[in-house]
Amino acid sequence: MAAIPILIDTDPGVDDAVAILVALASPELDVRAITAVAGNVPLDDTAHNARKVCELAGRLDVAVHAGCRKPLLRSQIFGKYASGGGLAGDTLPAPAMPLRPQHAVDVLVSELGRAARGEAEKITVCTLGPLTNLAVALAHSPSIVRGIEKIVVMGGAFAALGNRSIAAEFNMLADPHAARIVLASGAPIVLVPLDLTFQALATPPRLAAIRSLGNRVGEMVFKLLTYVDRSDVERFGMAGGPLHDPTVIGLLLRPDLYRGRPAFVDVECDSPLTLGHAVVDWEGRMGKVPNAMVMTDIDSDGFFVLLKERLGRF
Ligand code: RIB
Ligand code: CA
């Protein structure tokens, strides 16, 4: 079977890094480009970190492009671990591979545009950070929506508490207006919220299993995942830190491990108290057509088996 063409829009970020590694280890996926966006850390760092991760994977051929430096309207926020540069200080060496000159938004417009015109296969867009790049691309060229196979978005929190504010998940909070544009775009969307990622916990035994792979990638992933503080564990009483972004890639590889259902979703863009909160209308009470498949459950043991097996391929 032909590999699924994907674009990864990302703000690495430790869990973004693991997601990229799993994607690059998977022959079922054809990573056409990695587009960086400001999020966990400023844009220069996310673009730098994306190349560090490609080099760790031995994939200097992957095109990495820098995108938007700021969110559309709101004041900029960064992630909790911004002080470590997003990837645990100098755990990974500085990259030698160059950043490609084309802007990430131009890459999204041209790649999705070719697919929209029927000149190439439709593309699955994986968004692992704030949705600024994709929203700008859709505003620039709305017709590119026809080139999108689906958008798999890590973002939102419904029954779960928010992680960056009481009411909001970080990727939605960092650029709620962009999230609203993407959700309203008409593209097929699969949403992977905190409610699901809070089930994918990097517990000490699971981290030890990754380290026991004995390869450099396993060792580095162990270091990255143990560098961050365990505040999620402290705040939410979990057995380990949640691994958010790799669940997006896992969904493409093993959809049988996931469960979800369609619903209408929108994001709060006005209230300072609940800015970035993702509202899901499970019962259709708003009378809106569902705009997303909202994933609710993951077989976390199966997911970590997949993760370890893919990281073991390096
Ligand atoms: O809320 C989780 C998201 O924000 C993930 O994409 C992770 O990288 C974090 O910063
Ligand atoms: Ca991310």
C-alpha cells in the first residue's frame, strides 16, 4: 500500500519531538515537510528544534520550514518549558541541516493546492501546535481545503481540565482565533483532545521500556521525557506525564486503538476567563452539523507498544 502523504505542523516541544520521530520511523507515512510554528517556544526555537529531531532520526533530507511568529490576534504565550528552549536544553546537538527558505504558509498553500487541483494525492495535515500556520494558509487560499484528506489536530479539552489555563488546552489557548478558522474550514477534522491524551501516560515503567531499547533515539527520548517537571502528575494526580502529540501519529498508524464520535466543536475567542476553551456539542443541541470526529479514548497499552516498536527501528 502506498504511504499516506502527511504534513506535520509543529512547535517542538518534547512531545512534538517524539511524534516526529515516530512518523519518520513509519514507512506507512510519507512526511512531505515539517512546518514549524511559534508555540511551546518562539518560532526560531521550534524551527531549530524540528531540525534537531530530524538529525536525531538521521533524516537530513526532510524539509523543515519556519512559519508564523505570532498568533493571529491574541497576545503571545509560550509553553511551560520555554526556559529549556523546548527540547531540554542541549540534550540534542545543534542542527547542521539548513532551514528551507520557503515560508511554512507558502508550503501549505502549494502542497495542498496541488492536491486540490488534482495534481497530487490529498494530504493529511497533522497539527501538533497552535493552528496559526494552517489558519493563515486557509485564509490565503480557501480552495486548498479540497486538497486536505483530513486534519488531525492535537488540541482542546472537554471534560478534562485545561492544562495551560483552567479552562483551555495550550494549542487552543495560544491561538484560539486560528483554531476557530480551522474548525470552520469545512475540512474533515479529527480532534485529539486532552481527554484522550491524559490516558496516554508516560509512566516510569513505560519510560524504562523505551530506554531499554538500547539505541540512541530511545536514550534521547527517555532523557527528553524525564527532563520536564512532573507538574501534570502533581496537578492531576496521574501516574506519569501525558504524551500528547504522538497520539496524533499513532492514530494514523493504528486507528483501531482509538475511539471517538462526531460532534460540532467551536472555541471560545472572547471571554478572558475561558479563552481557548473548546466547546463540544455532543447531543447536537446547537443544531449544527458535526465538524469534527472527536476522539475520546485510546488503548494506552497498545499505543505504548506501538511507540516502543517504532522508536526501536532507529
Ligand atoms: O496541550 C498539549 C499541547 O501543548 C501539545 O501539543 C504540547 O506540545 C503542549 O505544549
Ligand atoms: Ca506541540
